[in-house]
Amino acid sequence: MLMLDFHPTGRHFLQIPGPSPVPDRVLRAMSYPTIDHRGPEFGVLGLKVLADVQRLFKTRQPVIIYPASGTGAWEAALVNTLSAGDHVLMYETGHFAALWNKLAVRLGLKTEVMGLPGPDAWRHGVRADLIEERLKADTAHSIKAVCVVHNETSTGVTSNIAAVRKAIDAAKHPALLLVDTISGLGSADYRHDDWGVDVSISGSQKGLMLPPGISFNALSVKAIEASKKATLPKAFWAWDEIIEMNKTGFWPTTPNTNLLYALSEACDMLLEHGLDAVFARHQRWAEGVRSAVRAWGLQIQCADAAVYSPILTGVMTPEGIDADAVRKIIHERFDCSLGTGLGKIKGKMFRIGHLGDSNDLTLLAALAGCEMGLKLAGVKLAGSGVQAAMDYFSSHAAAVPSRKAA
Ligand SMILES: *Cc1c(COP(=O)(O)O)cnc(C)c1O
């Protein structure tokens, strides 16, 4: 049996920053029988998940659920709000921001990429002051949208979206604000309405601890107005018919029923625990992992402590050590998958995910795998990261424990 080859003994450690480990409770929910997507029970499920995801995005406006990966929702956000040749400002924080730009170019948008110069560009968050300066110079208001990535999964940097909103307002600029929180939603603080985001884009397989296959567009009144005039071709991605049918809990086309069971279950888990407690849980795990990296004497990819990601940590390998060779050893010897370096930082760093179904001991085991693998790869470590993380976890109890005391 082929499957047994993939699962030798024990659990594989899926420590990549998405797809994340899916809780058993969510996997079981997916195994309920598939039902009639035009029948009465489905409408109840549809209305429930639509209301739940509004709570996750913190919005009162419609949220569109697509049976697609995050890339589909990226495309949907652009084709619903923009027209061919529109000037769009794309802030490059890392590989995902760069990929979103590539997609926008393919759609026929005139993109302007901005970001920090030099080799450290991918070690920082969005600089709202640079956006403000650029928008102030655009007195003709030719820029139609500002696109930023909230949690840059390629680097482990979580940008300040409220500051970007403030920058757009300070420049008195009418551009739409489009934000990719594909890996952030459900694990890092996110406030669609408060932060004045026009379209928030997310996906299922990262912070939401679901399998791949669902993605989202959360909308604003302004985005819906823009969608009535935008002329980029759209059919499957068009918001109007979906919003109309969603009023009764249904979709114009076949939704992915079993993934919606999973979504319902994951939302229950996140909302029962409380979003603030979930965010604090990931912050705590992130600090534990970073204390390990510091003890090893290695550099964290994110160079600014104010924007460390609660979802993943990028670990830079020393000059001359191929990060992918380290990952290969850890995978082969210890059955643990780590995220590869993407784009221009490939081979120079690897990524440890602290998202999805996890706990202190899962992370300690993953760090033990990293520590052994780094040593086997010939990296001279300054000290034990596992010990540092144990010290951190034991001296910082979770504010809201995952397990209630008996
Ligand atoms: C994963 C990811 C994407 C791409 O989503 P897919 O589901 O792979 O299409 C885009 N942006 C960010 C920030 C991501 O983490």
C-alpha cells in the first residue's frame, strides 16, 4: 500500500506555513455525507458559515467564499474592482507580494511596484510613510488601488494594515485598499471594517487550519460600488450573483460542501476559544520559536521586532550552508517538513510554521528536528534552541490554556 510508505510510524510533522496541520475535529466534520447543495439543510449551513466568516474578518459587509485556492481570490479582488490598464500600486514585502504583482500584470493592469531597496527589502514590513508620500505625489489620482500583503508567508513579516489605511487617508487619496491576509486570517489580529480595507483576501489552508480549496474576498461598500463600474472580464469570479444568492445561504454554482463542513467546524473552534486568545496563542508560540533561533545564534529573516509574524518564523542559514540541504536532512531523518525559501531567498533560509493544529510539545519536537538537522548539516550552533524554547514555554504559561483545568 502506497499510503503506508508516506506514513511510516507516528505523525508526520507538517511544519510548513501552509497547508497547516488540520485538527482531527475538522477532518471528521469533512467526512459527513455530502448533501444536496440546493436543499433546505444546505441553506442553513450556508448562512452559518457566511455569518461565521464575517466574525473572523470582523466585518458587517459581505464575504465571498470561492471553491479555489488563494490565488483565485487574488484574481477575484482585482477583476471585480479594476479595469484594463488601471494604475495599481503594489508594495513588495516578499515572494507572495511579487506573485500577486505578476498576476496583476497578466490581467492587464499597469502596476507600479514599490518597496525598500537593497538585499534587506524582504526583511521588513510595509512602510506606510512611503505609500503616503507616493499617494501625495499622485495629485491626478491615477492610482486606483493599493495592494499590500498582511502576513508575508515567504518571510514571516506581518505588516501594519491600520497604518496603511492612515497613510491613504492622510494623502486624501481615493485609491482602494486591497489586502492579502491569505495566511494571516484566524491566527493574527485582523479587522476588515476598523482598518477600512476595501477587499480582504484570504484562504483556507493556513491560519484557518483547513485543507486547501477555499478562499475569500471580504468586501466594503466602496468595493461593491467599484465593482459596478470595473470592466476587467469576470464571470466565475463576479461578486454580484454570488452576493444575491448568498442572501439565502446558497451559491450560483456548486460550492465545496464538505470543505464548508470543515469551515464551520474550524470557525466554531476559533470562536469558542476566542479570537484574542487564539492570537495570543500564536504570539506565544512565535516567541518560543524565535528564542530557539536566537539561542542557535542564527538570524531571523524578519529584521524588525515590531512586525514579527505570529504564524511563521524565517530562519536564515549561515553563509555557505544551503537551507534546502538542511530541510532535506530534517525531512529524511526526522519526518518533519519545513518551508523552503521562496524566490530570491531560496537556499538562504527556511521557514518554521507555528499555525494550525499545534501545541508547545509539537513545536518543541519540530525544533528538536531542526536542531539535529542543523548540526548534521555542519552548522555550528551557539547553543540549544530546544532548551531556550523549553525555558520560554515553561516560564510563560498561556493566558488562556487550550485545555481547561479539571
Ligand atoms: C499561500 C499564499 C498565497 C497563495 O495562495 P494559494 O492558496 O497557494 O493559491 C498568496 N499569498 C499569501 C500571503 C500566501 O501565504
